[in-house]
Amino acid sequence: MSYLAGTLPTEYIEEHGPAAVKELLLDLASGLHFASGHAGLSFDSLVGDVFFTPRIRTELLRHPGISLNHGSIPDWMGTRVDGVHWLNFLGPPVLQELGGVSALRSRLHSPETTVQDIDGTRAVVSLGDWPEAGDLTQGNSLPAYRELGRVLEPWLNKPFNAPRFRVEGFTPEEALSWARRFLD
């Protein structure tokens, strides 16, 4: 397995707009043979839990559209999917097992969701025009993200039931709940 990661500050999307970010990512993806990939809002801590504070924990639990990255590459990921995000890149084998672009499109009904064919074997699923954080205190649980989560559940990479599964700063119960936030 190969793994490629990159980050853009939120100011970049604010300055250039989400269409430019999506175009940039589609251009990058066109030259890669990927099984999956994603783009969205993320809290990135390249040094593990050193900067993980109670405030960050509270915000992550409140805003389901923000993912958490501790900078490590999951050795169990393989060709699985790393969660649900604003842009979700799917290639073989997941897209094939879903029945291809048309079959995937037919399973997603949220008006803000689009499925774009990349080359017949890969696609990008966009969950709205902009990445969203959601806000559970305001009742915004990101229904389009939840819908895609249910479709992708068999391929999600998190070993939810593994004894070692954890999220820094969370109790085991909170970690499981947070990791399954678009599935329950």
C-alpha cells in the first residue's frame, strides 16, 4: 500500500473557493492509481496527542464533519476507505464491489450529493459545495455524510471492535461513538 497525504489551510479554500480546491484534487487524482482518498475538514496533530486538549475533544464531539489525524499511517488500512468526508475518492476494489458509478449514484439520494465518474473505474463523491463541520448542538448531523457512511460501512477502515482501537483523549466508548458517528 502507498499513502499520500497533504494539507491546505482553511484560508486557501476561503480565498480560492471550493470549486478550485476540488479541481486541484481531481487533477492530482487523475494521475494516481488510488483505492480511496478524501478531502475535508480535519484537525491535524502530527505529534500524536501532545496538543490534544479538552477543548479540541469537545469540538470534535460536537462537529462530526471534522476528522482527526494524528499523522500516522494506519497499517490496517489496505484498500479500505478512511471515513466519510466532503470529497470521497473511490477506486477499485470498493467502487467495483458497489457496482460502479451508476449503482453508487442510485444509492445516494441527498440533494447536495454528487457522484462524478473519473475514468470509468474511479469516482469522487462530493457531499455539498463546501466542506461542512456540522453542529450536533444545532441539530446539524450532516445527513448526506450519514447516508454515504451507511453505503460505505462494509469498507470503512476503522477496526471498531479491535481491542487496540482508540482515539487519543477519548474514553473507549467515546472513541467508538466518534468513529461511528456517521453509521449510528
